[in-house]
Amino acid sequence: MEVKVPSTRLLTSVRLENVSPLRVVLATCVAFPLIFIIGFYLWVTPSTLKDSRRKHLPPGPRGLPFLGNFFEMSKAETFRFQAQKWAKEYGEIFYTKMGGADYIYLSSPTAVKELMDKKSGIYSSRPPAPLASDVASAGRRQLFMPYGPKYRVVRKIAHQLLNITVSTSYQPIQDLESKQLVYDLLHDPEHFYDHNRRYSSSVILTVAYGHRMADWDNPLVKKIYSVVNNLQQFSAPGAFLVDTWPSLRYFPQWMFGNWRKFGEKCFAHDSVVYLNLWGDLKKEVDERKANPCFAKDFYLSNPEKLGLDQLQAAYQTGGLVEAGSETTSAFLNSWILAMTLHPHIMKKAQEEVDRVVGGDRLPTWEDEANLPYLRAMIKELLRTRPPNKFGIQHYTTEDDWAINYDPAHWDKPDEFMPERFLGYDLPAASYINIGDPNQRDHFSYGAGRRVCPGVHVAEKSLFLNIARVLWAFNISKKIAKDGSVIEPNIAMVPGWMTIPQPFECDITVRSEKKAALINKIWAETKETLGEK
């Protein structure tokens, strides 16, 4: 049978005079990366599917070719609910895929204990992140470091700063800043959101660098939060494809949102903030003007002996400030939101505080053992609003949200019920290492070798400030000028951290006697500090 071959002369004689040059360029720009990506996918997929380990993957939802479960997993605001649904459908260990990365989710206390704690040596690393780790952080952020010798060094340094013994020495700092917080709430309740942010940033800056921040408008505080905002942007799940498909780093960056340019911009900003802090500290130490602080001790210990260059030293202390500034303030603002929505719970906690503390003094840490309902309320809020929305990925990921909402473990998990934690008399840090994982209070501080190193400092701040705000103020929904009730905004800031969007509420002092006592205490404190 004769096969007719089309004439190449006919094909090459097509005239392009009626085709716009711009269309040709646009078609090329679209077609080239698309062909490249499809070719790359067809090249990678067969070898991936032949990997014998894939035969033993746990069950999970089917995904799209190449994308996997990308569309469900990249929506930070709704993914926590999707994870709960998958946990119910596929069990306590399930599998998902997001682009080029495989994820195994652990959604039960037993699964986390068996893998994250008992086998922490192999489940404590981080997945590759070309933007978040390599470019935007130059490999210096502890948050994104893979498990290895360098990570063990920086983790040990963080532990020296934040362990339970050393953290006790920070209580005078927390007490001072807490007194200013209730004073600020008394005189400017409208800006409670920023007062909480000032409190948390001032505590960690004093601990790390020896300088307190008496004013939210301090330029340094704003710089720290601009670093935190950068971190939120480039680390949000699905925000940049290159961190979902690390192999895309080898493609021209313009094909994927100029991710490298954005990361370099973030690094240029963040590194300057941290290097300036570190440089000023070194100058103060050399001139014998430095206040007692972690960075001073760290500098005098000669970080270079540990193999840490100046940039790593700057990120080591700066990263602690970065973490400590937003997590505590976000939780305090989440708590105010919870009290706005659940006034009956606030009243019950206030009755307990009034009974134990009385009206003639502020609550102190010594009162904690006698305030079981308040302690239970803090644990319940940590269960419902963990510091991050679904855990920073280990090479295997524990799903904080699904674990904390597991109906097999919690009765009515969607309801805010502090009573469920009555009888949990120990601080969260004590439950982290408990033998029976089902007796753990919650998993909001993580698990294994990546557990939050600042848990001791955070717990002290949360108790003291919540106790004092309950003692001093009533929190309620705001009333508009026309008499209508303004419902608070319950949305969260986009990104991996659990930060409430700014919202409105009324914060009013409970009595003139308490207002006078707050003013008196703060006046005496300022006199001691030598501040006007």
C-alpha cells in the first residue's frame, strides 16, 4: 500500500505575513515552558512510580497528575478542615501528594509518639525549600534547617536560652511587661491588638538583646514584624511553586513568579535587620555597655568555635526574636477573640480569679496552682488555636489540627470547652514527654526533636497576662453607635501561623478600685526603671 507523504515544500511555504509578531512571541513564551514541564513530568514520573517504597504507602485521597492534592493543600484557611475529613476517611496515618513532594500525615497521639518521639532521629528533618530556606534565609534559619550536625548545634544554643531553669530567670522581665500591658489596656483599649504585640516583642528583645521596647511605634519593633511578615509570605503552603516542586529551581525563575528575585529581596531586608542587631550588640559588649542578655553571652562564647559564621550568629539570635514576637501575641489576641465570643466562659474564669486573688493585688505565678479552670482554658485555646495551622513539615508531618480535633479523643471537639482539661494539672512541657500519648494535653507545641524550644517562656507569659486581664477587665462584643452589636472578625491572617485578623471588641475595666491599683503599680514600676 502506497503511503503519501505530505510535501515539506507545502509546509515551508506557509506565509506568516498575516500573523502578528506579538502573537508568535506570546505563543512561544507559553508553549516553551509548557512543553518543558510536560517533558520533565514524563521523564520523572516513571522512575518515581517504580520506587519500591511506594508500594507501602498508606491510603489517602487520589490526586491529579503532576499536581497531586495541590489545590486542597495550598489553601491554608481551609486545609485544616480538609485534613480532619481525610483523617476520618483514611485513618490515623494517611498519604497525600503536593506537586513533587509526598506527605505522610499523623493524626493520632499514638502515631506521633511511635514515630516522632521514639524514632525522632529519622523523623526530625525538613524537606527541601529552595525559596524559604536556601534563598530567603541563606540556609541560616533554624526553622527550615534539615536535621544534621549544624542543626544540632543551633538547637543546643536555643535550648540553653529557653530551658526550664534559665526561663525562670526571665520572670521579672515578663512581670514588668505584663504590668505595662494592663496599664496600656486601661488607657488605650482600642489598640489591644498592638499592645499584645508590643508585650511579646519587648519580652523576647530584652531576653535576647537586653533592650526593652516601651512603645509599639518603636522602629525596631516595626522592623521585627516586617521580618515576620516576610516569613509569612514566603513560607505559606503553596505560595510559591518552587517550594512545592523543588526541582523547578533549575528552570528560569521568570516561569514561576520570579521566586528567586522575591527571596533575595526578603533576604536583603531580613539579614540587614539581624546583622545590625548583632553588630550593635558586639559594639556594646566591646565598649562594656551591654546589658545582661543571651546575645552577650553567646558573643563572648565565640560562636566561630562552633563553626557558626557572623550571619549564622545574627540569625540565631534574630530567629528567636522572630519566633517569640508573633507566636505569643497571636495567642493572646486569639484568647481575647475567644472571650469576646464566649462571655460565659470568661465569667466563670473571672469568678475563680476573684476567689483566689481578691481585689487588692495583681495575680502572680504563685496563684497558678489554685486556678485550675484558668489553666484548663489556656490548654483548650491551644488545642483549638495552635501556634501554627498544621505543623511545619518534618519529612513526615504531624497534623496538629486533626490530632487536636480527633473525635475519638475529644468529646465535641468543635466546641470550646475548658472543662475537658480539668485534671490536667501539669504545664504543657511536662506532658510532651509523658509515656502514654493519649494522656498528652495537646500537640500544639509539636513533637520529637522539633518541639517548640520556647514552650517554658510561652506558658509563663500566657498564664500571667491572661490571669491579669481577667482580673482587671471585662471583654465583650463592640456596640455600634446605632446600638447594634458588631460581630468580631474571626478570620485568620494568610500563612502557616495562627494569627487572627484584627477585630473589634470592647475592653472595660471592672472597677475604679482596680483602675487605681493598675495606675499606682505602673507609676511605681516606671519610677524604678527611671522612665518618665
